[in-house]
Amino acid sequence: MLLRSIRTVEHLRRISAYSVSAYLTSPSLVSRALPRESALSSPISRFYYSNPHHRHTTTTSSPVSSRWRISIRHMSRRRNAAKGSAAYSSAVDLAMDSVVKIFTVSTSPSYFLPWQNKSQRESMGSGFVISGRRIITNAHVVADHSFVLVRKHGSPIKHRAKVEAIGHECDLAVLVIDSEVFWEGMNSLELGDIPLLREEVFVVGYPQGGDNISVTKGVVSRVEPTQYVHGATQLMAIQIDAAINPGNSGGPAIMGNKVAGVAFQNLAGGENIGYIIPTPVIKHFINGVEESGKYTGFCSMGVSCQPMENAQIRSIYQMSSEMTGVLISKINPLSDAHKILNKEDVILAFDGVPIGNDGTVPLRKKERITFDHMVSMKKPNETALVKVLREGKEHEFCITLRPLQPLVPVHQFDQLPSYYIFSGFVFVPLTQPYLHEYGEDWYNTCPRRLCERALRDLPEKSNQQLVIISQVLMDDINTGFERLAELQVKKVNGVEVDNLRHLCQLIENCDTENLKLDLDDGRVLALKYQDARLATSLILKRHRIASAMSSDLLIEQNNLATELAASCSTAVV
């Protein structure tokens, strides 16, 4: 009985001690009455966190310590949730009066049948208002457009929009709207800076799955040059883990109260891997449009380089232990660098910034980016100071930078393809959109010879094109020549072909009895010129083709005819 009483008293004492401790450390009381620092500095909390033995020997330590840990985590989560909620509310408030939904009707041309278009299609995207009553969106949202409408949040009315400028390389476009009703109550968003890694951004737009505005949260994963799918170019991009779905394109990624970027693509097969166009690229695009009234492009130095990470190659090219850089392997003949730099020069620095052996330069603290980013941010015709190592000696050169076009264009949006038909042979310039007609796996399904030339060859002179025979519209006059399709035309009657316009002039102005075309595999196409010319009109009629040449060539031919007539009349006078 005495033992039971002692145990009962001891039990009551422990309950009492636990109750007092629990009361003193109640999460609700601590969170309401004390800031976090005060709670952690209380005698009880210091004891339980600093004495590991007490946790095992005292009956009151374990539940109190556990409750303290739960309380701290709970308060931290509540604070983070409050911050996230405030940031979300801020993003939503900004978006309501600035983010718009874009409706586009577009028609793409057929590159296999360049005299006709494909079926009309409708698509939707997002955009946002910037200063000057302009709307920023993605180029691919309005590419090949024939009609564009814009609707602001909370309004049932769609307003007609015009595309003021479009840059397919950077996948950006500027829209303008004349309607005063549209601009009532609209606010512009301000462009901010590049976000740091792990910073939160809110992607705002109109993705598929609904009609109302949507806001998704993500964090910045990396900042580096990335392949822009639409323009097939390499520019700086920001990877985030927010979902970017069809319809989000063109919408802003908001950080704080400013725009951190424009949503434009995601990683196929990846889970919540999206990309936004950073503000330096956006500002470069907008500044170019404001200064020249049109899209000016992104500069290139016109050189291909290989890294110098191997110690042996650095020694062979006489690089000291302090030197770093990249080796020039190819130079574009149309670039200013072609006149100044040499193949196998080692580029040590660009505008005074040392280039690493891997081709990178410092971006921010403990971050690096390829030096191509510095080149692309230059304005057209701006100069750059380039330090090179040539045969063991250092040299500095000023090189003028400007946008450079490849021999085979990588895209041709917002324009009709050029073509010329003679005697059933369809001549077109080689472009990557033409190769894309072979399907999604065009790299493996298109003619290997054309693919290699499209991806590797550099232009040797201005306005140069690779002219190929796209197909043969069958007729008696060209029977037996049908296997000559997809071959390049090198010469017409012994004259080297510069481009499609030049080929058209050579054939149209032929004054010999026979027409001879030399092809790139050594074969020859030979025709009686007058017979072939007569057959052309019959072939066009049979295939219901309105014109033997595209509108751009037709205008050129009419201008030449007008100039010739004017010169003849002047000579007669």
C-alpha cells in the first residue's frame, strides 16, 4: 500500500512537471507571445537543446523537445507560406491589368509545292504590356500570321492587333493595338534583372486546359546559352521548374514586381523543365526595334572555335601557364573577322575579359557562360577588342560585329518561298524549312548530301544560294530526267549560278539554241531551249499553277523589263 502510494505520488509529480513544462512551451503561446529568437533563448529551451543526456534521463525532456522542434518547423512553414502567398498575390495583381491572351490565325507555305499554302490553322498564346502601348509575346505565337486578335483579362472583347516587329532568332515579337478601349485600365510591366539561382518566379499566362489566366510558381535552376527551338539559335535562357505548357508562350515570368523573362519553351520528355527568355535578350531586341524601327538581329563574330583544355595542344600553340583561350577552327568568309583573324589563332580575351580554355567567361559570382553571349549582346556594326595569340605573340584587333546569315537559311517565316519553273523542272533555293518537309526525322530521311551542305557549308559571297531541282513535273520533254530531282544546279550554259534569281535571269535571257545545266554530281541536263519554253506554259496549265515564278522573281523580272525599255527609249531619243 505504501509502495503504491509512493508510486502514485511520484506519478502525480511527473504529471505536474510535464504539465507545467508543456504549458510553458506550448507552441500556441510561444508563437503568439514570443518571437523565434526569444523562444529559443528561454532557459528551458536552452537546456533541452544543449544537454543531450537530459533527453534520455528526464521524463519531461522528450515531449518538450519534440514539441519545440515541431513548433519551430511550424512557424518557419507559416512564414514561408506567408511570403509565398504575398509573392503570389503580387504576381496576380500585376498580371490582371497587363497579361493578355492572343488568338492567331496563320497559314504556312508548302515548300514542296511552293506555289500554294497549307491549310489555315488557329493557335493561342500569351503576352504582356510594356511601356509605349506595346505588347511583348513570342515570335512563334504570331509566326506566318494572317490575322491576330488580343483579349485582356476580364473582358469578352477581342481587339485587332498588328505585328510591329518580329525576331525569330530570339523568339520575340512586338504587337500594337490602335483601339483606345483596349488600353483603358491597362498597366505596363517593367523589365528586371536576371534572377539568381533558386529564386522564385511566377509564370503567368493562358495555358491549355482552361480559358482564364493561370499562375504557376517555379524556381530558377540554371542560366546558360540554350538552343532556341523556334529560331534554331543559341542564346542565353533561364531554366525553371515551373510548368510551361502550350498557351503559356509569350507570358511573363514575374519576380517581385518586375519581369524576369518570357516563357517560350519546355524540354520534351522532361518533367516541369521550362525555359524563359531572360531580360538582356528582351532588352536587346526592344532597343534594336526602337533605334531602327525594325528587328536588327543578334551579332556574330563569324568564327568557330574548339576548346584548349588539353595541356599538349596548349603547349604546341605556345600558350604560357597563365594563358587561357580557344582555338579558331573556321572563319565565315563574309565576316569582318575573316579579314583580320587567321585559322589557328588562339582567342585569349574578348573586350578585356579573359576566355577560359572551355570557351566560357565569368557571368556572376561562381557562374560562367560561353563568350558567345558577350558577342550576341553587341549592337550591329559595333566593334569589339579581341586579343589573340598568333605564333607565340599576342595581338589585339578591333573587329566589327554584325548579324551573319548562313548559306542555307534555318527559317523563313512570314514570307512565301521562292521558286522558278522551266520545262517542268521546279527550281528552289535550299533551306532548312524545305528539308523539314521530310518530316520530324528530317535529318535522317532527307537526302544526305543536302543535309550535310545545309548544316556545314559557309557562304563564299553575298546573296549566295544553293539552287536545287525540287521535283520534275512530268511531260514528254523531260521524260528520263525525273531522277535528277534533289540535285544542285552548279552552272547554266557554263556560267556559275549565284542564286535562284541569277538562274532565272540566265534561263529567261538565254540566246542560244540549246540550254545546258551542270549538276553537282557531274550529270548534265540539256534541252532545246525554244521547245522547252513552249512546253512550260502547257505544263503549268496541266498542273493548275498560276505562274512560272514566285512573286519576288516576277517583280524582279518586271523591273528589269522596265529598265530595259527605258534604256532603249533613251537610246532612240
